[in-house]
Amino acid sequence: ILINVLGWNEEDIVREGHVDSGYYDYKLSISGITLVVEAKRSYKDLILPIRHTSVTLNTIYRENQDVVDQIRSYIIDVGCQYGLITNGHQFILGRFVNIDGTSWKNNKCLIFDGFEDLESRFVEFWNSLSKESITYRGRNAFDWGSSVSFTKTILSSLKDSDNEITRNDLSSKLTPLINKVFGEIFSHDKEDDDIGAGDQGIVFG
């Protein structure tokens, strides 16, 4: 799934890495982003809320306490914040460690409960876990607790984006200079073009 579906390369993956708390299953790393993966056996089902795609980690903690505590210990030892718990057909994806003084249990996590759920929500799965998507969005957007659109633009994120953008003081001083310089360049280019066209008319007339 990691390589053939989500586009990760072997050089991005560390398998069975050792830390103080034990051996994690996988660590995915690209520039500035690290994710620990805890892989359980396929017959060991995760206990997930029915028909929920996104809940707080606190919601799933009691029924999955052992594996959540396990991945948190690996994440803390590795020195990152994010993790993926999976048995190959169920996925819990989230930020299991906070560094801002707030409780990690209040963080939202994404849930994919089985292959049918993966198929129906494949774009969301791809946008959340593929190497291409994570690289495109960058580390600041690497948080499943926020609704980050894969097609979001800078303009669409501006408050009152329909209003005219107020320029700073420097802009008002630079604008006349820019207009003068580029205006002169444009007029010279136009004169050169006119002369060239006239010359051609004489040569081939």
C-alpha cells in the first residue's frame, strides 16, 4: 500500500527501527516530515466508531488503548508528532503528540474502516497519506485535524479576497518608477518593430 498505492519509495521508509521503547514497524520520512506506522496483524480488528470518518483521538482511545499507547511511545522516542495505525484494511491517522501544551486526545484523527470505505473515499485517503500530496502541501499543512483542501490557493485563503488589496507605502513610491521604466522599454520596442517592418517593406517592395 505504501509503495504501490501511495507512491512512497524504499529510501523513504525505515523498517523495524529501534528506539528506547522498542521496535517500530515503519518510519516514513521526507524533508521536514516524519510519520511512524504501527502495523498490526490483519485479523486483529481495530475498534472504530460506526459511520464516522473523523473523530477525536479520545473517542477511539479506550477501545484501542494498547496500540495507541504503543505508537505514542515510538513517536515520542523518534521525535515526531504523527502516526498511522493499521491492520492493512483499517486505518487510524492522526497527530498523537502535541508540542503546544494542549491535550493530544483532543486532536482529530481520520478513520478509514475497511476496503469499501477506502474505495469510496480514495481521494481523501490519497490526499492524506500519499507522498505526492504530503510533499505538495508541505509540513505546515501536514495535519489531519484541519480541513486543508488539496486545491486550495493563496488567494482563496485571504480574508475578504473579493475586495481590492491595499498596497503598502513602498508600493505607491515604486509604481510610478516601474511604469516609467517599463513604459520606456515598451515604447522603444514598438519603435524598433515599426522600423524593422518599414525596412523589410523597402527591401522586398
